[in-house]
Amino acid sequence: MTFRKSVPSAYSSLIHEEHYFIAKDCQKVQEMNLDNGEKIENKLVSFEEFILLSEDERFREVNLKGVLLRMRLHPEEEQIFKTLLFSR
């Protein structure tokens, strides 16, 4: 399943697309094999904690931060996203 958003580039007149992938019912099958310098950590959070990432100054995903803020302002958009996440 994919949540996709087109975002104008801040550096040119080009449009680029960011892709956010939603995985469900995952199981760990092996340890991560990170490249030098990569620091990736899996962290489980509740839906409410996820939405509040828009307030965390360490959360650097600016375009997703905007999506999260919009969901907080428009409950109907939050409900659509919840349905996408939690429906079977």
C-alpha cells in the first residue's frame, strides 16, 4: 500500500514525488544490514503519537509534517488516513 504526495522542489521549478509506504502485519526475519553512517531505528508508536510527530523538532520530514498537521486540523482527513492504515 502506498501513500503518495507530489511536492514542489524548493531548489528548482521541477516537481518531485515523495513516497511513503505503509506496511501491515510485518514480521522481523533478519537483522538490518545498514550502510556506513546509516542510523536507522525501528520504533513502535501509537497513532496519536504518530500524528503528534508534527510537533517534534527532531522530526525532519518537512512535507510529512505538513500532512500530519493538516490531519490534526481536518478530522475527516485523519479518518481517511486511519481507514487506510487499519482496514483489512
